[in-house]
Amino acid sequence: TGEGNGCTFDRQGRLLMCEGADHRRVTIMDSSGSVTTIAERWEGKRFHKPNDVICRSDGTIYFSDPHLRLPPEQREYGFGGLFRISPDGEVHLASDGCEYPNGLALSPDESVLYVAISRLDEGCFGEEERGEVCNHRKVRAFDVAADGALSNNRVLCDMSSAEPGVPDGMKVDTLGRIFCTGSGGVWVIEPDGTCLGIIRGPEVPRNIAFGGPDFRTLYTTPGDSLYSLRVKTPGIGAY
């Protein structure tokens, strides 16, 4: 898969995937297994390492492209980007103000896009190793216009902590609450940014998904393990 990372389905059941490694692209795979590249450059510049992807009901695709995972000499632009692919296939820069953009999620009515911010720069790795509080872990929120353009970039929830784990995988339930992996476990966040609590387990998770027949099973993946937890409110499917 070329270092496949974030993936999701569109409303036609096709699999969207972010690929790092040498590919550095976003692809789409249909039911026959045929894979098509839908984005690998912005204004002639290659992406860094596309990380996570989400699809709106009208076919608009958003994906994150953090730059810190690529050696400086290989970066063709100097920021972590959040990109939008319009239904006609055109690639737009949605925001360059996201530091290290990671996991993505949409509110139930698709009016708000949430972005997990894992860190600010290379210095944050040192803070983690020393067990110091990293002040750059957060969830950002954007208002989404009818055409898919983003505005009103703001910090929704500060997830600063000295505990292991960074904001990464993120999903939303039908009440609009955000479930975001982060320091210590899965943070449950209200749409207004209030943290209701942290779901802790044997290991600190990296990614998360709702599943099961009723979408009331929460799955978490710390690395090479898989955990599940039943929740009261159904999650929103992977789109």
C-alpha cells in the first residue's frame, strides 16, 4: 500500500487511503481492487506524507499532510498542510495553520471539521522523551462552508499533558461528541470543547473507530493490539 495510513470510505463504498513512503499520495480503490491516484501534488509540489482522510457527503475530501515525518531536505513546502479535494478533483490548500495536523473528523451536520494536532515542531519529541508537559497537543476546529472551504480556525480543546500519547485518531458520535486518542487514553470532548473525561485502558491508543451492527462498539488500536468497549451512544460511520 505504500505505507498506507488513514483510510475511509466514500458514499459509493470506495476506499480512500493516504500513503506515505515513496508514493506520498491519496488513492481511491473501487470494489474490483483497482487503485487510482486522486492527489499527489499541490501547485506542482509533492505532498510530505499524507496522514488521515475524511469524506463529506457531497464527495469533498479532506486530508492532513504533516511535514515533520519527512526529512527537511525532502520537503517541498515548509508547513503541515490541511488539503481539500473538491468533487471535480481539484486540490486546494484548506489551511496552513495547523502545526502538525493528524486525525480528522466532521460534526454530524458536517458544519465543523475537527483536526487533531499532535505537536508543534521537532522540539516536542524531546519533551515527550523527558516526560515534560507538551503544550502543543490540541484539537482545532474549522467552520465548513457550503463549497467545502474552511474558516474560523480555532483551538477547541487543549490536550496538553506529560502522559504518553498524542492527539491522533478521532471519531464523532451521533450527539456530536468527539472521541480523540491522546495522552493517557481516549478523550471524550463536547462540541463546545469541554473534556468530559478520558477512557483509559491497558495501553495508550493511537487510532479509534466505531463499529458493530449498531455502531456502539468503540475499537482502539495502540499498536499491535486491538481493544473494544461498548458505549451508550452510537458513533458515526467511517466517511
